[in-house]
Amino acid sequence: MVALNDTLGSADQKVIALITLALITILNIYGVRLVAIVNNTGVVFEILGMVVFAVFLAIVHNHNGVGVIFQSSQAGTTQNSRRRRPCRSSWSGCSCRCT
């Protein structure tokens, strides 16, 4: 495996930038239609990846079930119906439970 230097402005980054610019220039020379096809292909794979990732998370991290998406009867309510007063601590990271 090739080890790349991650220092800002390193020779590796400059070489990768030049290769990227050369590829983009070559694609643009051959026409906008080819660039549009490459762009549309990227968009399709991005959407497919997002859907696959969402399905994976829905299967693996399923704590509440799918019905929670469609249930709106308890939206905006909490278990504790009393209104809480704002915390009067001067410390911004206050974790007290002011009631």
C-alpha cells in the first residue's frame, strides 16, 4: 500500500490535484455529454448508497419499530406533563433538573 503524506501542501497532494485537473480537462475536451453521463452516474450511485445505508440502519438499529415513523398521536408530548422552569445556574453546562 502506498503511504501518502498528509501534511498540508505536500507533494502528494499536489500530484493528486494535478491528476484530478488533467482528468477533468480530458473529460471536458471530449464533450459535455460525457461529463453529464459521469455526473448522472455519480448521482444514481449516491442515491442508491443512501437507500442501502438507510435500510441497513433500519435493520440493525431498530429500537422503536417501523411504526414510529407513521405514529403521530403522541407527537410533541413528554412523559412528564409538568412544565419545567429554566435553569437559573450561571454555568452554561448546567445539568441540574430544575422543576
